[in-house]
Amino acid sequence: MNKRVYNFYAGPATLPENVLKTAQTELLNYQNSGMSIMEMSHRSPSVEKVMSSAEQSIKELLNIPEGYRVLFLQGGASSQFFMVPYNFLPKNKVANYLVTGSFAEKAYQEGAQIGQAHVAATTKELKYTRVNTPDEISLSKDVAYVHLTSNNTIYGTQWDKFPEFDVPLIADMSSDILSRQFDASKFDLIYAGAQKNLGPAGVTIVVISNDLLEISAQQKTLPTMLNYTTHAQKDSLYNTPSVFPIYIVNLVLEWLKEQGGVVEVEKQNRHKAGIIYDIIDQSDGFYQGHAQRDRSIMNITFRLQNEDLEKKFVQETADKGLIGLKGHRSVGGIRASIYNAMPVSGCQALADFMINFMRNN
Ligand SMILES: *Cc1c(COP(=O)(O)O)cnc(C)c1O
């Protein structure tokens, strides 16, 4: 391949080409410093500037009200699965989980290992073909927090309207952060691994309310690195942060603003997803969507009549420079991940291929 492909991988995922070009230009000599940003002290003014710029952009793009901090942590979204209960699940309270997919289930399992955890709703018995309706949610007594996964990356479902509670609401938004508008003030903690919609792997964005930070400040027996307050007090510089991934995230956020921010990007995302869902819906069952409702605008999952045909689909798309379409092993079939940085032309190319493939098979 001597040109860039359309990359439909679920994560790490495609990045805006202009971001990669800027990084390339600045790689050897970052803004006349005579060195790469990778080689700089994390306490240098240049790096501090990148980090505060990224924090500001996230607050601005997500429309985050006063009273929240943005942190840049490591260990992936998976480390948030245990950091959340270690900080916010006291012995006499119960963590409540909405289990609507594999990552949601993993988050629940970590909670259950650390303290009392309750599945307040799940669609597991429906093979995660949708998320729950509000009337299916039943909270336990003495709720510490409710945890949900906004977009189920593997199954291709997504909460359209978020349920509301009068207890802290915590969300794993790894695979749809900054893809659509929502009311951030309804959440006490939002986290996202960067490698789907924000940048490369290696940094996890955490947006946390001061109310929750007051709770973690009371945790006296936690390892220092596991306490959110440590990172908030030191502006994510308690230890060496992953400077290069944060630098790329900052470039992606600038790119997002150039696109018109979340309002415009959401329009694009809905348009892009519609191009592919239309083909599925008009295919008379040749393509069968996994999601029955609550379809994701980020991860589109579908099956063909048999596995041989699916293999052929994956092979032929790859030959045409449409790569990463094999579904997750737990669902099988096809998954097209179309995050913010996937251009409309990529979705159109996939849709055109799907029409031809249906004709020929
Ligand atoms: C990818 C993903 C994760 C896992 O992220 P890591 O950074 O690899 O730990 C967790 N939750 C969701 C929703 C994801 O899509």
C-alpha cells in the first residue's frame, strides 16, 4: 500500500491526516526548541502549555461547567474500572452498574471485586442487542454511584438519552467522547481512553467533579497513584505523564475546533453512520445489523449469511484499502468503526463496496 487506507479499526483508530502531518513537521524540532517534544521535561513551559491547552479545549468542547477538573492519566480506560471503586465505594455502600456490553461488564466485575456491586440493569440475555430502557433500571439501596458505558464498542449500541439519577453518575465514554452533544453537568466523572476518538493509546482523559474529589481526598489508605486527588492537586504532573500522546490529543482537539466543534462533528457523524445503516436496512436481510435498537453512530456491527461470506467481505474490503472491518471475536461478523476522524468519503467507499458485494454474492 503506497497510500493511506481507510482505517475502520475499533481502536487504536484512524487519526486526522493533518494532525499526523503537523506531528511529522514538529517531530525533530518542536517550535524552535531544537528538540522533539518527546525529549523535553514534562515540567518545561512548552509541555505545560500543551497540557493546559488540552484541558481548556476539552472543557470548551464538552461544555463542562465550573467545578470540574480534567486529568490526564495512564493505564487505559481499564484502570478506571478499579480506580473508580477504590475511590468512591465505601464498605457500607453499593456500586450500581448498567451492564450493556463487554466493557460495562468488566467495569462491574472490578467493582464487585473491590466492594459491594449491583447490576441495576443489563441486556446480556438479549446478547447486548440494545441498551436498557429507563423502566428496566432498578437501583439498590445505599447507592455509592451509578456507572454506565455510553457507547458499547464491541456490540455497536449506544445510549441515546442518558438516564438521570440523584446519585453520582459515572460514565466510560472511551468510544464516543466528543462525537455528539450531551449535558456534561449530569455526570460526576467521565473517562475515556484516548485511542478511539482522541489520539493515540497511552493517555486516559478523566473529567471529575470537585464533589467527587472531596471524597477521594478523604481516602487515606489508597496508594498515592490511585487517588484522583493526587493527580488533581498536581495538575496531572505528580509523575511523568505520557507527554507525546497528550500532545497528539491536543492537536486532535484543535482539529475538532476547526471542524466546527462537537455540533458540526455530530452532524457529520450522524450523516456518516446513516450512509452505512441505509445500506443495511435496504439489503433485504443480506446484511443483518447486530443492534436491534439504540444503534451506535461510532461502531456499526452486522453479520452476513455465513462466516465464509464474512471472510470474503473482510478480504475483499482489505484489498480495496478498507481495513479493520473484522468484527470483535465475541460477536463475529463485521464491525465498521467510524470515529470522528473517519472522513465521509471512507463511509461512502464502504457503502459502495457493500452494494457491489451484495450484487455479486
Ligand atoms: C476500548 C475500550 C476500553 C478499554 O480501553 P483501554 O484503554 O484499552 O483500557 C474500555 N471501555 C470502552 C468503552 C472501550 O471502548
